Amino acid sequence: MASASHLLTSTLFGTRLRPKSTPNPSLLLVPRRTNSIRSLLDRNKNGNENRLTLSPSVAAAAAFLLSSLPPVAIAEDVAPVPPPPSPPAVQFDAASKPDNPFAQSLLTAPRPQTSSDLPEGSQWRYSEFLDAVKKGKVERVRFSKDGGVLQLTAVDGRRAAVIVPNDPDLIDILAMNGVDISVSEGDAGNGLFNFIGNLIFPFLAFAGLFFLFRRSQGGPGGGPGGLGGPMDFGRSKSKFQEVPETGVTFADVAGADQAKLELQEVVDFLKNPDKYTALGAKIPKGCLLVGPPGTGKTLLARAVAGEAGVPFFSCAASEFVELFVGVGASRVRDLFEKAKAKAPCIVFIDEIDAVGRQRGAGLGGGNDEREQTINQLLTEMDGFSGNSGVIVLAATNRPDVLDSALLRPGRFDRQVTVDRPDVAGRVKILQVHSRGKALAKDVDFEKIARRTPGFTGADLQNLMNEAAILAARRDLKEISKDEISDALERIIAGPEKKNAVVSDEKKKLVAYHEAGHALVGALMPEYDPVAKISIIPRGQAGGLTFFAPSEERLESGLYSRSYLENQMAVALGGRVAEEVIFGQENVTTGASNDFMQVSRVARQMVERFGFSKKIGQVAIGGSGGNPFLGQQMSTQKDYSMATADVVDAEVRELVERAYSRAKQIITTHSDILHKLAQLLIEKETVDGDEFMSLFIDGKAELYVA
């Protein structure tokens, strides 16, 4: 038992009590504010320590004063007693499990030998700990750095952990019972290390960002083979094939014979250059593939790569566009450096309008990054250093927005138009996309091609795929013409609304409306024949009447005045049938789209086509300039109010003429109208052959003005 007299020693944070009778010094937790206590000390110099011997009464008074203040962690140099072997450590429960390193180390302490008058286990309750202290069974305690957990050493050498509550009397109890008190030092250098780390981390982060930026700009370590190669923003992302294996040849491309012919010359030039150089011909530096979406521009480029057998680079123009200014130009340089090293070769740039737009044409100002990219592209294709042996293929569906410097000869020497296929081309495309599909014997590609005017290769591929899906949904083994027809209607007008609730009255009204369109269209001279009539709701339409347009008119784009007048009369046939059958008071809004079509055609006839005698051969009301070409959009009309009145009168006259022609046809052939409407109510769908049989039986004649 330690005597009441203690030796007080000054330390870093406070004082240390050392019992005289204890050979090994220990530490005591003392308050931070010790100025009043230290004023009682007699500061006598004795080596490096200030020593003072207290009487028992003074020591007790000091302990009482110190117990009311928060403890301070003080370093301790007591050598730990090696524990005896024991079973594995006891785990804390979830509610009381500490999260500091000192407490975790206590959990792994070995379990000592048990004693009958001490609690069992390696974790004691706080009340058990106090009882043991008061009985003199605890020799020393070691607090964690935060003071939340302590480790005790009993008189028999056993160790245990105790979770310490906020008890201000604990230090007093331990001191009165002569228990040696120490504090875990933890990692002595943690504070200094954390301070240095917090100070240095911003500098390291800044240095890392600077190094990354240097690598992105092609600095040291950022070149090919450097440390920053995989992270170099300035390198091209193009795909390279030494021996192109695209799996596509010219035999796989159908419906674009003229485009294939012009591209075959490029391929032949690469394979047999002597044939052309002997005549002084030079290989074209660039070919621009122009056409609507889905016509096969990218497919043709893949076919050129497969046929030529020379190194092939492929990329999208959007890969040159980057957040950082100058990265796009750097990628263009890198791409052409690689291509020149592999010359002769082909470089394909898809959707070149992403970077090739007219410079300085934006309504909100230019784009420095995009303009630098296109300037670099222009320089690489035909600049001061030249570009030998590299053929550039590019594809776009917006040639009107491209910069004029990009389209000049010497850069893109050829512009190959890949247009929509004609009937023969659509037949070949359908044959290509029908490979691997089980088709029924009733499938006629010629009829399908005539029912799909204006379809591109992508549209026809989608058509055959939708037909195959419908056949699988219906548990069929083959794709018949019905699946192809249903797929075509689904693509054009949307899916069927099979569960739509349609009353008999509405069904009858829709039947007469569609019958009116079909009747007027069939009896108008020089108009398209009727292909199919349906009153099954699709999309936003309650019914549909399909006409088979003339392939010649579609390809030439030339429409006569009589055809346009017939078109307006056919569009008004549905409203006229409603009025004749149900009366003027019972017409519906089903003809709203028909009115829009009629008004548009009539106004174009007057303003653009010169089909008005009063306006004459003058085009008025022209649209403003294209904003993509750097022109301002015109919002002011280029004709007077008097001319506008004349235009409105001419448009109204054309519409009224079409209305009277449609009404005359329907009233004259009302018996055929009733038969067709009744047939539609019964079957919901009538094809063109069945429809024509009604005219043969009714002995109908074409309309004569």
C-alpha cells in the first residue's frame, strides 16, 4: 500500500505522482489547470526534476481539488507485465463495443486465471471494478487515450477491460486505494504526422493535377510509349485494322449501284495504281458520301475497306470534340500521323458534320474548339506539307451545313450521293435482308417493294425484322405476306389498338369516312390506285386508306397540277362522305389532318409552283435563310398585303373546287359507297383487289371535269 506522502514531478501536461515505496514509477491523471496547486510547490532545483514532499493531509486536499477537473493524458513508461496464456478474447456487444484502437487492443488481451474473489472474464462491469478497487484487488490501471476504456491488472496478474462512465470521483478512489494510474501513449508521432500530412496533401494534389495536364497535352511521359499513354487526351481514338475484316463487300450492298461504281474506282486505284498513273491520273484524296439517314453510307465504307485490302482507320467526328480546347486538333494530327505511316490507306470519318460545320456561322457566336479542329482537318487533307497516299472517306446526311473549304476539290474531290433506292433496288435489298429467314411461298418481293416507296435500306431491314417478330408471336414456322403487311402498317401508322372500345355508331362513321377517301381516289383520273382500306384504329388514326404511289413520280419529284388537285379532292372525300350520309350537323373532327394537307398543297400551288393565274409565274413567301449557313432567318414577308389577299382568295378557290369535285363523285356513286362501308364494317379490312371488284360490279366510271 502506498503511503500518503507522494512525490510530485512536473511533466509535459501536468504533474506525475510517484509513490516513495514503489520501485517502478507510474502516472496519475491530473487536471489541466494546476496553477493553484503549483503555487503550493516549493521549486527546488535537483537535477532535471522539481521535488516536493507533501504531508498526508496536503496530499488528500490536493487530490480532492484535482478530482473536480477533467483529466489530462500523460505519458507513462511502465513496462507491461507479460500476461499468461488464456483462451480467446471476449467480444463486446454491439451497444458497448468501442471504436478506438486502445479498446480494440484490450479485446484481444488473453484471459488470465480466474480467482474466486474476483469477477470472471476479460471484461468487468464498472461496479465490479469499483468493488475490487476498494478491496485492494487492483494493482494498476491503464486508461485509453480518450479516457473511455481502461485496462486493469489485478493482484494475481489477471487483466480485464472496463468501460468507464463519466465519474468525477474515479481518480480520487483510485488514488486513495493506492492504484497505479497510467495513460496509453498511442502512436506518439500521430499528431505530428497528421499535421504534416494535412499540410503537404494540397501540394501533392496540385502536383498530380499538373502532371496529368502535362500528359494530356503531350508533355513528358505523355507520348506514345510513355507513362501517360493510356490517359493521353490528345491521342486519336480511331479504330485501326491492318488487314480489314469488316465482313462486308460490295456484293452485300444492294440498291446503291451508282455509289458502288464510283467507290469501286477508288478501290481499283488502290489495287492497280499503275493503270491510272500511266495516264497521269491522281488518286482522289477524299470521297464524301452524302444521303438521307439509313441509305447505307457507313455500310459502303465498310465494303470499301473489305474490298481494298489496305490499312483502314475508322472513327466518328464526334470523337474529335472534347472539353479542352486544342484536344480535337491534336487528335486529328495524331490520326493523320498514324495514317501517313501506313500509307497507302483509308481513313473513314463518320458524321463529319459534327466538326465540319460552317465556321463562324453560329447564331450565338463561334466555337473555338470545333473551328480549331476543322482547321487542322483542312490542313491535314490538303495543306502545305501535302497528303500523299491517304484517302479520306466521310459520311454525312447534312451536306448543307458543311464548310465550303471542306467541299472543294483537293480535299473532297468526289461527292457520292447515296439516295433512296428505287423499286429494283428495294427488291435487291429485301433479298439481302431475307437471308436466314424462313419465308412462305406467297411472299412476293416485287409487291412489297411497290408498297414501300421512299423506304431506305434500314427501313426495309426493320420491316423484315418486324415481320419475323410477328410470325414468332403468332407461333408460325414461316413468314407470310400477312405478317409483312401487318409489319408495314405497324411501321407507317403504329400498332393496332385491338382492345380499343369502339361503338357501332363510331365504327359506322369511320367506315363511311374511309370509304369516301377510297371512292374519290379510285375515280380520279391519273391518281394512285388503292392498295388497302382499314378501319382498325392505329396510333392516332381511327382508320387508314393506303394508296400505291407511282414510282416514276416519286423518283422524278415532278407532280402535275391535275395530280395535286386530285390529291386535294381525295383528302376531302372523307368529310364529304360524312356530310352526305350523316348530315351537316353530325360531322366530326376526324378530317382535321385532311384539312391541313389540303391547305398546305393549295398554298404551295399558289406561292411556289406558279399554278395561279392571278399571281402568275412568281414565287412569293420564300422561306428565310438557313441559320446553319450563317444566314439570318427571314421573318418579314416579301409581298404586300394586297398580294396576301390575292393569295388567300386563290387558295380558297382551289380548296372549294376540290370539295365540289369530291361531293359530285360521292353523290353520283353513293351505292358503291354504301357497299364499301358495309364491307368494312363486316371485315374491318379490305384489300385493293376486293375493292376494285366493287367498281367492276357497279360499272363505275372515272370522273370527268
